[in-house]
Amino acid sequence: MNRNSFFNSRRFKYGSVATVFTIAFVAIVVIFNIIFSALAQKYMWYIDLTKDQVYTLSEEAKEIMSDVTEDVYIYFASEPDVLMNGQNASYTRYIYTTALQLQEAFPNVHVDAISVLKNPSFFREFYQTTASDIDTTNVIVTSGTEVRNFAATAFFTFNDISDPSTVWAYSGEKRMISGIMQVTQTEKPIVCFTTEHGEALNTQDAVTLMELFAENGFDVQPIDLKQEAVDDDCRIMVIYDPEYDFIGAEAEDASRNEIEKVDKFLDRYGCLMVFGDPTHVDKLTNLNEFLEEWGISFVGQTMIRDTEHAMSVDSFSILAEYQKDTLGASIYSDLNALATPPKSIIRKAAPIEILWEQGGGLNGSRDVSTVLKSYDTSELIRDGMVTERGSYNLVTISRETRIVSNEYYYSYVIAVGSPTFAGKSYLDSNAYANDDILSSAMKAVGRERVLAVLDLKPFDKSEIEVTTAEANRWTVAMTTVLPLIVAAVGLVIITRRKHS
């Protein structure tokens, strides 16, 4: 067979054209798919067919955000492709999508994704303490000088928080909006310092503690519980070194029952901080009985001494021992991660007894944990005599858990064995971590705003739901459009062959 005649034949000519056209068509489809996918990701060209609109910003969220006028910046610690397709994309994809929808809906919301591995210095200003670290899955929400740093798991609800496989709902919309409200709120959250019980609020130590609250974004206000109601914007109530008891059930007028007001404040997901002094706590009968309901009890007229871990000649200024894997330890987890954590110090502290660890309170919903302890080389001193030796609680935290609309909410009581833990000499010194621990506690328990109007979006209800008519329309579209396109292309080829 003559090869030249074969290459000039109609069979080769039209067969080659068909082959080239087929290859070109496939290439165009692939390129179009790549471009369209990129544009769809950038401009959110998605249709949310889930029943609970898991992937769509709710109207309630938009309504809340419409009141926010300040510029809000949301930073992800990984690049967009990693967030959408990386190892942890099963979490980060949802969060990133929510942020992009907020950016699309509100011009004052700005979203950026920057790799913390490639540009760690960018995130340095967002560290909560000197030992903070930001992971590739972290999300930073900031406005002005206010910053909130969230782990990816904070945007989901788990049956067991320690087991990621038990995730059952996406709470990212609520968490994201809550974070934005925290950093943009026009009225600062209030911290109330109680008065009229001999509290030493005019001392340098108390003033330094108030200044620390102010630095962390709180509006510091005094409160006389006998005369005043607790402000709805109050997040933390501080009882600092009281010498006289709080009025309880013996109040002739119910409006003067201070213990009842504290109790109702905690019912609103508040946090109570009590700085007790070993020389005064025995006099606080009503307050102590109330604290016992939260699983803690100050041991009065007793101080902790430790000659091996002392920072003073009399051995009463002692170093605290950090805890591991407890609720209390979570307050300073970033400090704990260091090879050599900075020292935390407290002077002339009363030991705090933990009455029960789990399942306390009337409903069994209160848990108690140690935040800081003395070393096991310490000893208890009462009336100048050593009564026993061992490790004792210096700072404790009690937490009450309540479930509202299938989400967990908490109230807290933090007890500190001596006002000196917040002393000026310790808070102002860069050698000690007291200020870091207190600042972390303030942010952990006192800054979250509860947005009950925003619902969770359960994954077990996120199946695609369409009506029979809708399903038929989609079926017709998918089974006719593509064949019609192919038929049209074929018709063009046949026409060209007939006229060539």
C-alpha cells in the first residue's frame, strides 16, 4: 500500500480530524473543570441541599452581624488549598467556608489564610501568653486590640470532647459570630469587685489586679451587693481578701441577700473569683457554706510553708507546682508545654480542700479541679506548729455544666489561697507567670458571649433532601444536556465532512 496515498486519503484526513477534535474537546472539558472549580471555591458557587443548611450562613447570623460596624479580621494559619483539601480539611473546610461567606456578605469582614509554618512572625502578635503557640488549624479573630485564638475543634460539638470521631454537629457559625461579638462589642464586659466586707481594694496589690483586668479588656467596677443588682454585662465577680461575711438567708429584706445575688449571677454563666486570706476565711461562714456547694473549702488559720521550694527566708513564699491533664491545667496549657515553665509564686497561702471531684451539686453537674498545688515537700503551719506534710491545693476551679439546645455552657468558681497570688510584685515581674495564668483564666471563663439564637447544625441531619419533582428535573438535566452537547458536536463534524 502506498503510504502517501494513505495519508492523503479521506479515511486518514477525517479520522485524524475526529481524533484531534476528541482530544481537544477532552482537554477543554478538563481545563474548564479546573477553572470552574477554582472560581467556585473563590466565589462560593455552591448549592447547599442539606436540610439544616449546614454550609450556609443563617439569616439569624446575618442579623446579628448587621449590627457590627468595626473592621473584623479572620486569619487562618494555613493556606486556602490546605484548608480545603489538606489533612485536616474535614474540620477546616467548614470553618473557612463560613468565614468566606461572612466576608462576602459584610464588607467590614476580612479573611486571609497565611501559613504559620512559612510566616510564623505574622502570628506573633496574637499569642495570648509569652509561651503561646499557634497550630496550623488555629483561627484568629481580631478587631482593634482585641484578639481571640480558636482551635479548629472549638467550632464543632462532640459527644466526647476527647474523641474527635464523636463529632456530631457543626457549631462554627455560633463560635465565629461569638468571637466577632467579643472582639467588637461596644460595651466592654464588666468585672465587679465586691465592697463593704473589708476588702483591701485601695492597696497596690488590688489596684494592680484591677489594672490587669483592664488590660485584658474588662471594665472594672465596684459593687455593693446589699444595695445593687449585678449588671447583666458582668462576666466575672471578684471577692478580694474580705474580712467580714456576706449576708445570706438571715437578711430581713430579700433584696439584701448577697449570697443569693452571687448564686443568681453564676446561674447566668458567670465566673466568681475568691481570693481568701488564711487569717480571715474562718469568719466568712455564709461565703464558706456557699463555696462548699461548689466542692471547695478554705482551711482557715493555716498557712503552707515549703523550705525546699521557697523564694523567701521564712519559706512562706512558695513556688507552685503545675498540673497535667486536668481542667485546671487547661488554663495554662501553653506554659505547661515548655521544657522549663516559668515560676508561679504565692505567699502565706491557705490550703483549699476539694470536697469532691466530679458529680457534685444538686444536679450532679459540678466538677472540681486543682489549678496549682504546692510541692509534696510543703507543710501546714497552724499556731506556729507543723500539723502535717504533703502537697496542698493553692488554686482550684469548680465548673458547673449545663446543656442548652444540645450545647454545653459553663459557670465557674475559682478559689485562690491568698491575695498575694495577684500581688503587685508578682504580677509586675517578668520572672513569674502569675499574670499569664490570671490573664488566661480571665479569657477562658469571662469573655464568652452566649448566642442562644444561633442553632447547632447536626451532621446526622445533613443528608441531601430533594422532592421527587426536583429529583426528576435533575435527572432530566443530567441525562439530556450532555447528550445534546455531544449530538451537536457530532452534527457539526458531519456537516463539515459533507461540505469538504
